[in-house]
Amino acid sequence: MWHRARPRGDLPVDDALDGALAGMVCRTGAAIGGVYVIEEPAALLRLVALCGLPVDFTAPWQRLALTAPVPVADAIREHRLVWVGGQDEMARRYPRTAAVLPYPFTLAAVPLHGEHRCWGGVVLMWPADHPSRATAGERHHITTSARRLTRFLDDSPVPPALPEQPRVVPVDCLCHPARTGPAAAAYLDRLPEGALALDLEGRVTFVSAAAARLLGREPDLLLGTRPWQALPWLDDLRYEERYRMAVVSRTPVSFNARRPPDRWLTFQLHPDHSGISVRITPGAETAAAPPVGTEPAPTTPGRLYQLIHQAVALTETVTTQDLVALIADQILPAFGAQGLVLSVAEAGRLRIVGQHGYPADVAERLDALPVDTDLTPAGRALASGVPAYFGSPAELAHSYPRAPLISGKQAWAMLPLVISGRPVGCCVLSYDRPHIFTADERAVLTPLAGLLAQALDRARLYDTQHHLVHQLQQALLPRCLPTLPGLDVAARYLPSGHGIDVGGDFYDLLRLDATHAAAVIGDVEGHSMAAAALMGQVRTAIHAHATAGAAPDQVIARTNRLLADLSSELLVTCLYAHLDLVGQVLTLASAGHAPPLLRPGPGRAHPLDVDPGPPLGVDPDACYSVTRTALPAGSVLALYTDGLIERPGTDVLHATADLAAHLARADAHDLERLIDSLVHHTWPAGGHTDDVAVLLLRTAATVRSDRSALSCGGRTS
């Protein structure tokens, strides 16, 4: 595979890519830039080159799933330039990214789509004072530079390397002549205030004599170090956070810090593309400023922000499979792991609910292992509540000599998932090669286990409730639709989103005799058990009146009186269609329902003009009018609920006419595919906000009377 390590002879390819990134940053005036390359076959994005930002800042984004909700992944999937004009827009469109980069900046992401493949994408960032809208010239520079880089990758005989850490690319900038250095240093030494220079990695590159006096440390002990590492009283995440803000936003920031025992100093940070100039002045002593402890931070900010990033992502998971996919796509790459086993504790055993990176036969052997035994290290970790880390098979064998090595993995992090002392399950991250678990990794994985436990517990509860709701919904809808000579039928019910409440949309097809049928579709207000129960009562009432021979208006009127007697507070809309397949006549009666669509032939379709009477149960004495129209051979009749046409900010009449126009153009040969086409036309990205029910009926060219056709042959899903 091309993504493996390559010999040094290929380095010019990477050097050229780095140079292209530096040139792209210079031409566009960006402060920060990065190149992502697609890692196959894992479908991951790997950050391979970076400029203007320290590497440890990028820990949450060094490996990203192509499906991740981030700008560069969107740019690649949608084949377009993605522009984010500021912090507010970032929070609105990409909340995960905003949570871990809470700084003002402007961002652009552009894909690298080559002639035969997509190589990846480029991310550019500008300071906070950059305009929120991109000019035409700016967009031209970005896209032209991306095309130039793509052509280079297409023409290169070898693909770029995928390093474990991104390469840091320097960007050339104008500097003062070297001879001014001593004079400038002497000038700064004569000032009473301190002057400090940091590179973008936070290391001290210059310190004046006054700065050394104010900080209480010899210059030689400061040069080459990071201030929060050399000075314990600056070792606080609040101070390092100000440095991060200056680097990312390229805007001046300041803060006050107390040098023990009681001397306050003011630090003013002025960043640019080459580093940060720090001005240090004595501050007024004040009791209002909170003292800062000198205990070291528990982990580096990069890992801390990585934990925040994963925590935000976990809040968006709903089902167990959502959780497994998130761990596989985002958490495994973040820690360099290749395998995952997610188990739940049931009846003293660990039952696997999701896995990644294991053959099916190996996963089967790992399933349902007992919790309390020396043969199951994961079970022991769950029983003790303490994570276990094994960097090699030898380490595992030393602690668990009786445990068999089934998977062939070489290192493991076994994270117990516990909530308030209650064992929920276990998450095992595994590696194809031996791995040393650093203190930073352990410091993040341990609290991450608690977040995973909460997410898994929520997901299992949702899965259980959703299963029960699905069973109830399927029991209330027809299991199959009857077959009638000369009539093809397809139906679909689509619940809204991830909701666990039962919807009230329903449909039915009734065989009245060999040449007559009745089609029904309706919508009970709300999503609840009450709505489902009322939906069942409406279906039963319509079925009883229709099969007893009542006319369409009487079927609706009698059902209306029943609902009035039930005194339900829920509104119910319903459309009843009587089909005379031999006489080719369609008779309709509506109780406030959306009008059906009729396609008499290819290229023609329109909404039927049906008098919508009041919804069922509103007026017990309501009368419902009847509409009759021709039903030519080969016609397609589309009945649907309002979830198909009601979109936020869209006029219903316009949406109905647009749906009819699409029905006229669509291929009606396969009714199941036609339903797919209608739903996708209205909701191209999915995510419909209400339940959707669709019932399609197509009449044949000729109809013969066959009273033996009683089987369930229509399709419903």
C-alpha cells in the first residue's frame, strides 16, 4: 500500500509539497496552513505538512475521518471551497471545531481533486482582523494554488509520505540585517521594561536584561525553553491558553501573573507569522487578582483540547452503532490505534456490541468472555474499575500468563466503563505493533473512559426504546398490501430523525372486490403512544366502513363521528381514495389532508383539486364532499403525508407543485425506486423533520376480473 513508510529517495516529493504549501500561504496572505492527505484504505485524512502553528496544537486534528463534521472533510466530500468567516460562524456550522478552537480567526478549506483521484485538502487560516467574506481575488488565489498543488501530485511518480507527526514548514519572511542585532539588544537592555521573544513553538529566542531581572531567572536559563516550563509560577493552563490565543488568532493579548511571593507582572503578547514579542512590565499589586498555584498542569493543552474535542463528539452519538463508528473514525486515529472491541457487561460476561479491525472469526471467539477470571484482562479491568495498559504481548503475558493471545494484536489499552460504581462495559483499544503508553495518553484515556461509559449507557437505553417503538409501529401499519389485478403498489414509512416516540402517519390499501380498491393515507398529530393508539382506531374504523360498502364521503364522515365521540384532543387528517379499475374512475374524499398527485402519463403530473374538509374529530356534524376524476390506464397515483412536502422556510403550495413536476419527469417503471426519488428530491441530504408516509399506485393498461386474487403481494417497508 502506498501509505506505508517510503525510502529517503522520495523526500524531494515531500519537499516540493512543503514548498507548495509555503507558497500558497504567502500568496493568499494566510497566517496558518496545513495539507491533509487521504490515507487509504482507512478513509482517513492525515495532516502531513503544517506552517504557522505548533505541532502539539494540532493533536485533535492530525487524523480525521472523511465523514467528520469539519471544514476540510466537507470541502473534500462536496468538492468545493468551504469558507468560515469568523468565530460565530464556526460555532454555528462546526460546533466541535469551535469547542476546541475558541479563538477569533477566518478559515478556508479547499479540496485537492486530481484527474483520477482525490488527494486530500488544504486548510488556511487568517488573523481575527481578516474580513469575514472572501473577495473574488482571494478565492481565485486559493483555488488556483490548490489546482497547482493537485497537478503536481498527479504528475508525481510517487505519492506523498504520511508521517506520524506533520512536518513543520517554515515560511520565509523579511528580517532586519544582522548588524542591527547588537544595537537592538543594547537598546532594549536600557529600557526599564522587559522584552522577550518567542518562536511559534513558544520557545524563548531572546530575553533582555530587564526581562531576566523581572522574571528572576538568568538569561541563559531561559533561552531555548518555554516560559511555563522554566518558571513554575507561570505553569498554569490559563497563561498558556493566552499564548495559544495569540498564535491562532494573531491578535495581541495580555494577562497578569504573580511572581512569588507577591510581585505582579503584566505580560503583553504581540504575534505575527514569525513569532511573538512579549513586553513585561511591573503591575500594581492588587488583591483582586486571584493567586495562581504552582502545581504543574495535569496534562498538556494539546491533549486537554483533544479530550474536549472527543467529549463534544460523544454528545452527538445516539445509537450504539453511532458510538462504535465515532470511536473507530476519530478516537482510534487520535491515539494511533488500529483495533476496537466495545463490550457490555451482561450476566457476568462481556458481550461485544461493536468492533473494528478484527476478523469476524476472532471477534466471535472474543465474544461473551467471563468477567471475573484470569483469562480475561478486560474483565479484570472492569471488575477493578482501573484501566490496564499493556505495551506488548510480553507485558500482557507477565500479568496474565493464562490469557490466550487470540487476535494477534501487539498492545492494548483496556478501559473499564463504569458509572457511579456500576459496571457498564469495557472498551479495548488495540495496536498492530507494540506501543508505549505515555503519561499524556493515560491522562486523557482515563477520563475518556468515563465519557464513553455515559455515551454507551445512553445509547443502549435508546436502542432498547427504539426497538420497542419500531415493533409497535410495525404492528400498527399493514404487514403487507393486497394484490389486485391491474394495480401495482408500493409503500414506505420513514420515521423522523432519531426520535423514539411513535409517529401517527399511516396508510392502507383495501381490496373491496376484484376490480375495486380503496387507498387510505392519514396523519395523527404528534408523536406519542396516544397518537399511535388513535391511529390504530382510525385505521380500524375506515376499514370497517369501507368493507361494509360505504361511499367515500360516508367512510370519512362516520370515522369523523367516531373520533368526536372519543373526545380526542389530537387532530387527524385523512384522504380516502376509491379506485374503479375497470371503469377507470377515481373518487376522493379528504379530511384536511394534502392533495394527492396524479401522473396520467410520462411527462405529465399535477396535484388533484380535492375539497379538503375539516380534520377528523373537529366537527361531529361535518359533511365531506366527493371529487371524481378519470384514472387512465398506466396512471400513477401518489398519496403522501405532509412530512414529504413541509420544509422550514418553504411554501407548501410551491413544494407540492415542485414535487408534481419531479413526478412527471421521474422514471415510474419501478415504484420502490420512484419513492426513493421523491423522498430524495424533497430531502436530498436526508434528515426529514417529520414522519413521512408514501403510497404509490399504478394502474395497468388492461384490467381483467379475477376474484381469486387475494394474496398479499404489495410491497411495504
